[in-house]
Amino acid sequence: MGLGKKSIRIRGADCGVEAILLGVITNIGGFLFGYDTGQISGIQLFQDFIQRFGQEQPNGEIAFTPIILSLIVSLMSIGTLFGALLGAYSADWLGRRKNLTLGVFIFIIGNILQITAMNSWVHMMIGRMVAGVGVGILSVGVPLFMSETSPKEIRGPVVASYQLMITVGILVSNIVNYGVRDIQESAWSWRAVILIGIIFSLPLGIGVLFCVESPRWLMGQGRAEEAKLAMARLRGVKGDLDNVFVERDFREMREAIEAEKSVGNAGWVECFTGKPSGITRLAYRTYLGCALQFLQQWTGVNYFFYYGATIFQSAGIEDPIQTQLILGAVNVFCTLWGLWILGRFGRRKPLFFGGIWQAVWFCVFSATATAVDPTTNSTIGIVMIVSGCLFIASFAATWGPGIWIIIGEIFPLKSRAKQASLATSFNWLGNFMVAFLTPLADDGIGAAYGFVFVACNLAGALVVYFFVFESENLTLEAVDEMYRTKDLKAWKSSSWIPAGWHDRNNRMDADMADDVTRVGSEDLGRKSYKTNHAQIEKAGTPPQHA
């Protein structure tokens, strides 16, 4: 334990149990994202769903035409796009906590509309679109809230766990689909899947209201005392506002916010032009965030999660829903591995090599399925499943969590909500395009469509190498300072450290904090720290960056 009874010691610093609990509650937003993504792949194969919303074919059979299936699946992503843009306003206007409750409320309304759909595919489509608005708000609000409330020592794993919960949501939806497949001729087969999503959303919508508000949002509203108290709670030292780490983090945050307030709030146009604020690489970061989020979708991951069951069924796989369950399990376990990778190797290397690995296995998937008809050769079907699993293993460990971490880190407070919203909207734009085009492309060129994803993965690797700065183990203010450093190149950013820091682990502060812990009395510890701090400042080497 650290200085307080409600803190634990991580990397030599106090991190509050409340901060960890907040991460757990807000991660339900990622779960809902994944659950809503994964459920449609199995539902579209259920007989009752097809009979209600499918179209009569020339041979008299009821089945989905490619364009109708595209609209039902993909227009949810249009709702999420609008929700992501709306989230930029609601996160600043309502605060980070109430914004998440708003997202859950809209998500529930959309799911109720889906459950009450009887025979109209338009009714179902509108319900999915409304639910998408709620998911869009959450997709902006959850990573933003996490990045602003997590102490830097745990920020990477906490934000990365958002992607982990997306994968858990996908897996759980696959499990639920697998569980109800034996009653797929019942109206409650697909309705039960959607209803369970509503139940899962309630702990987030209600529980987040009892969590601490973002200290950065509070400070931005001029509520400095509340911001410092919130920061102390997140460090687990509510009764010790003079705590070493609270003082350091609060000072960095206050200086950054005061500097940004001197030039006002950023507008939408400013996010794309960088003017008139003059913040170095402001527009650069907007375009980078949008490109990364768009390319994350065009890695091709939702080619599998939206239409995997249909694709594997057409390839002659006997139990496509079971295959989806396998892919979902790989997704979860490799995301857990990814949390370690992104903490051990930073952001740049995993994303660069992950993009190349994903391109290789998507190429194998498409080449084998194009060269030989999988319905006439069972070995080809096995190769498709294995290559799909190896692709997802890489995505789950790198591009899945890594992009969300970067989006939570690279934007300055002045424009963070708007830029995060813009970037996330491009995620949903890419999501929509993949969801809409896949049935049409699969009907036209079949598995050769996968070569498009091969090219996109390679493009993503190049974008990471040339434009993404290494932000591992830096405070949000330090990340902003790094991007403001003129002439610093992305491929040389790993060696950059903030002014006054000993290294990326900020060991100078950590060592002083350990000295505080070693003193038996907390009062004596604070006195010892202040004495040391004064001596260091007098020597001209302040313990934190300016």
C-alpha cells in the first residue's frame, strides 16, 4: 500500500483504488460497443429474423438481398458517426460523467425500438441507427474520460482495456448467439440477444454518476478546488491534498490549462487549420487521429465480426456461428496479451509490425479462397479459419487497443473533446463503409475483396512509422509538449523526454516519493519532500517538466 489506505503503489507512485474502479465501470462502454458489433453477425442467420425482415427471392425463398442486408448492418455506424460528433458538445457541456449516462440512455431507446420491430426491416434499421448514436457518444466519452482520470502510471493499460472490453463484448454476443441458435425459429431468439444488451448497459449509466468527475474538465470549468480533490481521490489520498503526486500532477495540469485558456477554446475549423491558436501540430494531430481511426476499421477486422458467420457459411463451414465463437475467443485472449505488449514496447513498434503481420495473413486468407473454391475443398476452409485467427490475434494485440490509447493521448485540452470526436467519427465512417460495401463486394468479387484490406494494413504501418510519436509513460501535458516540439521527427520521438525529467519513468519524482514513504510519519514525509524540493529548485533542476 502507498501513503493512503485507498491507494496502491504502481511504478513507485500512488494510484487510487477509486481510479481503478472508475476504469472498470467506464469499460462497460467498450463492452456495449463490442456486444452491439458482434451480435448482428449471428442474428442475421436466425430463421425468425430472416422471415420477418428478409425479402422474397425469384425462387420464392425468403432471404436478404445484399443491399438490404448492407443497410440493416451498416446504418448503425451512421448513427455512431453522428453520436461521436454530438459527443464533442455533450462531453464539454454536461461533463464527462453525465455524458456517458446520456449515451447509455440513447442506446437503450434504440434497443427498445429494435425489440419492438415486427416485420419492417426499416423499423429494425432505424432502431439500430438510434442505438448507434448512443454507442457513438460512448465511443468518444469513455476513452476521453479514462485518459483524463487515470494516473499516468496506469493510463496506458486502463485506456487499452477499453479495447479489451470491446473484444469481451464481441465474445459474449457470440456466446449468446450460440446459446439461442437452437430456438432461432422463435421471435425471442434475436430479441433476447438485444434485450441482454440493455441489461448490460445499466451499471454504466447509473454507476458512473457515483464516480469522480474528470479533474481536467473541472479545472477547465474554473473549479480548481474540486479538481484538486478529484485528483487526490484518484491517487487514493483524499485527505492529503499536499501529496507529492497530487501536487505534481495538479501543477502540470494547471499550467497547461492556464496556457491554453489564454488563447481561448478551439473551434471546429481550428482543429483542421491550427489557426489562430498557433498550437504546434494541432491540425497535424487532427488528421493523424482521423487517419488512424479510419485505417483501424479498414484493417478488415469487421469484415469478420459483421459478416464472418455469413462468409464462413458460404465457404462450406458446417457451423459458422461456432467459428465466430472461436474468432471471438482469440480476440479476447490476444487483447490481454496486447495490454502487456503496448506497456512493454510502447505504441509505435507494435502498431507498425502489427500492420505488416495483418497484411500477410489477410493476403493468405484471400489468396487461398480465391485460388480454390472452399466449398469443394475442406482444407481451404481450415486455412481460411486459421489465417483469420492469426489476423485477429495481431489486431487484438496491436491495432485494436493501440489506436484508442493514442486517441486518448495526443490532443491538447483546448481542443481534446472536438478532436477526439472527429477522430472517432472517422472510425465510424470507416466502419460504415466496410459494413455497407462487404455484402456487395462479396457478391461481386468474393474473397478477392480481401486484397483491399491487405493494402490498407500496409498503408497503416507506414502512417504509424512516419507520423505517430511515441507517447509511452508520459503525462498528457508532456505528450502535448512533445507534439509541440518543432523539428522532432516521429521516428526519433522515442528518445524525447520532457524538460526537467530524469527519464520517461520520471524516476526523479518517484525516488523522492519513495523517500516520503520511508519516513514513518506522513507529516514528516511531506516536510522532508518540501525541503528536498526546495533544495532541488535552488540548484536549478526542478523535478518536473516546465
